[in-house]
Amino acid sequence: MIRPKALLLILSGLCFSTPSLAGDPAVGQKIAEAECAKCHAIGKEGTSPLTSAPPFRTFSQKWPVEDLQEALAEGISVGHGPMPEFIFEPVEIADLIAYLLTLQTERP
């Protein structure tokens, strides 16, 4: 028999685990267009509208893109000056990460 505390730990682990990287890049692009494009360059070319916001295609030069899952789940609130706080659902995180991975340029 599973004790109530053990069951609670198991269920909370299922609810708050990070998503797999099996997201849909097309959906991730739509999320980026809706939530991120006001500040970041979200495509393979172009400059960011906000100069202090790094282009999405360069994220892997600063961070392992997969490591952004936890930050997206907990709420990205730092990174550059006026960045608003974003908290995404697990499926949105998987989709956004999948899109980010399609954009990454090689390190210089």
C-alpha cells in the first residue's frame, strides 16, 4: 500500500517534471511570435528590436538550450534589463525549446 505522503511526492513529481524535448517547432514559433518577438529576433536572421535582447539563434552560444526548460517553467524574469516575467506550461516549453533548437547557429 502506498502511503499518502509517498503518493503526494509521486504525483507532484509528475506534475512538475520538466517536459521532454518532443515539442512541435511550428507551435513553438507561434509562441515566440506572440510572446517574444517584441524584443528578440526570433528567426534565423535579423536584429532584435530591443538591442539588449539576444537573438534566439544565438542562445546556444550562451546557454545549453535544453537547460532553458527549468527557467521557462519557473518563470524567466531576468536576462536583460526590462524583460517581463514569463511562465509557460510544460507543452509550451517543449514546443518553444523545439523551435529554439531549429535556429541555433554554430559557435564562433
